[in-house]
Amino acid sequence: MIDHRRRLLSRAALAEEGRISVRREPDRAWPGDHSRLCALENDGHLLFLGEETGPGPGGASAAWRITAQGREALGDA
């Protein structure tokens, strides 16, 4: 497993309720981990929970929860 994928899955696995989220930048750009989390979602390792608007113009955050398949992937790697 690629290091950044393992890092994100591990972070989700250790978090309360298995959740991981990222906040959109003030310039409305998502950080690099957003695309990595989307890729993990496409692989079935994360479940997308949705986006929430945040304070300020363009403020938002996106959240995912680790799936059983994601936990298995951590154990196999």
C-alpha cells in the first residue's frame, strides 16, 4: 500500500467513529489529501459522508468513514 494511502486509512481507523475530514482552503481549493481520500472511497476503503459548509466565503469540509474493507487493507499491508 502506498504510504499516503496507509497514512490516511490509519488516521481514519484511529479517529472517533472512524471518521476523517479535510477542510477546503480559503481560495476554494481542496488540499491534496482530498483527491487521495476520493481514491480510497473509489476503492471501497472509505465511505463518503458528505460536505458541510463552513465559516467564511467558500468554506467547506468533506468527511469520510473507514469501511470494513479499509480496516482489512490496513491489516494486510
